[in-house]
Amino acid sequence: MRKISSIVLIVYMIAIPLSAKDEPKQPEVLPRGRLAIELASISLEEFGPMKKDKSFKEGDLVFVNIEVKGLQPDESKKVVFQADIIIPQLNLDATNAIDGSMPAEGSLPIYFRVPIGEVYRSGFCDVTIRVRDMVAKTAAEFNTSFQLSNEVLTFHCGMLKDSKYVDVSAAIKDFPGIKKRLSSKNFRRKKEVIIQYTDTFNETVFVVVPKKDRDKYLVIPDESKDDAKAGCGKSFDLFKAKYLFNFSGHDFYRAIINNNGK
């Protein structure tokens, strides 16, 4: 079954999100000529699994995946359709984001790709999708929502499996182009270092920390920096890290000293 996609190319600066909407009721499957739109998933992949918390952060590419049913074929046995996507909190109003035709093959899978720009405040985004059947001259509308997060992680000593110190030059070598992204976040090469963490789920993140305080965030054994364990230093049982961006599939954060750690 062919899939139709829409690429929303403009990365929007977000406004302050408004309120969340209740989950939409799924419409019944209707006969041809009467449209029904069903949500397949809101995901990080084309027709990927539903992201359980429906929460996305700066740098994510959100896929809104839907199924359209009831399109009426024309005399050549093709369906002709248009689709809009509207997300007020992203200042996105894409009329005819999809405008096409294809052989009638039952339900029609469609996905919209929406890049997330800089997130200043967490909250919900309301999504409206409209589909028009250009043969039957009918239309349907569907509403859903997803959440935006300006994520701040809390690292607990017991939750981090392995960690290692990564000097700045090594990180820049391993990730071509990362220096420019870091500099846009006021990264100071002489005053900050990057620590690589691997949590209990084998997910790796990189955290920018003050060079003079690096031992507060990472316990480094005398014999080997590469064998460093735990995720916080002698005087910190936990610390926080503010999300910066995703680069080449890896999340980068900036450490925040937590003076209330016990």
C-alpha cells in the first residue's frame, strides 16, 4: 500500500502553548463517498509506533500518521484528494499540504512531517487535519494533540550504568558539525567539557559541564578515565541537565548544579 507524505519545511518558533484537548473520538468506518479520518500514530517515524507520552522536544521531527477511509474513486478508478494541517501553537497553517491522486486501494495512509523548533515553554499543541475528496466533493476534519517539552532531566547516581569523560576535541571529531551547534548554545571550549553517559536502558546522552566542576558530575577513577562509573560526584547525589538539541541521533544537555542534592 502506497503512503502519501507531506513535508512541512519551515521550522517555526513556538508561541506559548494553550490548553490540551481531550483525545478525539475515532470515527466509524464509512462507505465510499463518505470520509472518515483515523489516527494511526503520532510518532518519531513514518507510520512508527505511537509515542506513549506524545511528548516531543526541540529538534524532533514529529510524524502525524493518519488513515483516510471512504474516498470515492473517479471513472479511472483513482481517488483525488487534498489535505491540510493546522497547528496554531506552531503558527502552522498548511492548506493543501497534500494535493494528489492515486489508484483506489481501500484506506489511504497519509503522514505529515512537522519539525519542532526552539521550545520556550512546555505545553500542548492542538492539531487539526482536514481532508477533501475532490471526486465526491465531501470533506472531513480530525482533531488531536501532542505535547511540547523543554525537557530538564534529573540524573540519579543509581540510574546511570556507565559514564566516561570525553574531551572536547574527541567529541568534535566524532560529530562533524557539532562545534557550530554547541557554539550557538554559548559553549565555551576552554571552560566546558563534555561527559558521555549511558543509562540502564543503554541510551547514550552527552552533557556539557563546567571544566572546573567536572568531578562534581562524574566520578573518575585514578587508573582510567574510560572506566568512570556513576553519574554524579562526591558532593552531589543528583544533578539536572537542560536539553540543548539532538545531533546525529544523540541528545546533548547542559548540566545544572543542583545545590539541593542530598
